Amino acid sequence: MTTVLGNAGIPDSRIEGDLLCMQAMCATREELYISLDQPLEPSVADCLALLLDRRLSREPAAYILGYKEFYGFVLSVSPEVLIPRPETEHVVESVLQVLSDKTTSSRPVVLDIGTGSGAIAIAVASKSPQSVVIASDISSAAIKIAYANKSKYPKLHNIEFVIGDLLTWFQGPVDVIAANLPYVPTSVVQTLDPEIRLYEPLEALDGGKDGLDFIRQIVEQAAGLLTSTGSLILELDPSQVHPLCMFISEAYRGVKLRVVKDLHGLDRVLVVTGLAVH
């Protein structure tokens, strides 16, 4: 299994092979390793062959399995939503950091725009139970998946879901806005790995000519909704951080910008504080 996946150019072939075997066998990792020297039952072998064929066609493992782990949560995913990625956990950490620094609101309001599977909203709501988290997406299919994921964690009573386009549905004020919006330049989309360009939703990837179409819109909309000390937190491609900082600095006086690096040392998240219309 590992060799077949590796020869097909699939990264982390051993991990993915284990996951496919566990899925076919309905087994835990421990149960898988205990049974390595035992032959597969015919039905299990047939199921595993089908799963392997799907992965060799470059369908993402998360869609094959139907779930992805994010920030300690197991989230259902399907081709209607992007697969949550480790980089986005830095958005969660940045939101929690901003909330921990706040002293003005005992029950801060956090918006998660473009929630997809609900990953950011669920993680923030869990770690900041005093907050009210409102998660939105323009896709009704995505909202259904996000709501189903939230339902797996019945103690999360502080999340609401809304179908809406960016911030047009919200009247404010709000303490924190988090957004992982489409930021891939249109010309780059077709150069992405086949797992992404063939299977993940295009509308959640394509951010226009320079990848910043939706992000510039949300900056402009957020300026009229955030409290005076509120923060807008954005996930970006590292190449976009500097031009977006220039755009914001030129348009809004006195704004504070903080860049958060990912685990590879690359600029990944921009925290914008003091954004206001002048």
C-alpha cells in the first residue's frame, strides 16, 4: 500500500495508507497494527481496492474518509467545502490571542466569515466559551456541513450559523472578524495539485486576478463594523501580506498591523487592529 501510493507521487504515503486500511477494516490504528500479519477478508480487500483507486485518481484522502482533524476536532468534510489545513490553525490562535487581550467586553462577538466546514468557529467557540461566535458562508451546502460538525459537540452553545455574502448581512458592532477567504490568484488555480484543482470547490479558492478581490472587500466592509479596538484577522498567501499591508496603511490612518508566521516561518496571518473609516 505504502509503496503503491509513494510510487504515484502521493506525499505521506505511509500515513495515508494506514488511514485507508483503517477505513476499509473499520479498525483503529492499534487494531490495524495488531492484524498486520493476518490476511484480509475478501470484502475488506475489495473495499480497500476501491479506496486505493480513488486515492490514486488523486481524490483527497479527507474526502475519501469523510473527515479531517483540525485543532483537536474531527470535522466532516465533502467536496462542498475546503479541507481544513494546519495553516488555518494560526487564525484560531490569533483570534484567541486577541480575545485574551480584551478587557472591554465580557461577552465578545466573533465573526467567522467563509466558515466552510466550521473549523475556525468550532475551535474558537470551544476555547473561548464566553464569546458569541457567528459563522457565515455564501454556500448553503457549506453551512449544513458546518452545522453538522457543530452538532457533534453538544456543549458548544455559543455558535450561530448564517448564510451570507461577506459582511453584507451584519450591522455591527463586532469585536473580532476572522476570515479564511479565497486568496489564490485566478491564473494560479489551474497549476495547483490535482487534489485541490480537481476536487476542492473552485469558488472557495479563486480570489481574482491577484487573489485579493474578496479580501479587499472585507477590509472595506469591516472598517464600518468593528469596534474601535476590534481586530480583523485574515489568512493569506505569504506573497500577499506586504501588498495588503500597503493597501491598508494607505487607506486607513492609525491602523495597527501584526503579521503571524506559520510553522515554516512564512507570513501567513495578518491581524489588523484599529481599522476605522476616516
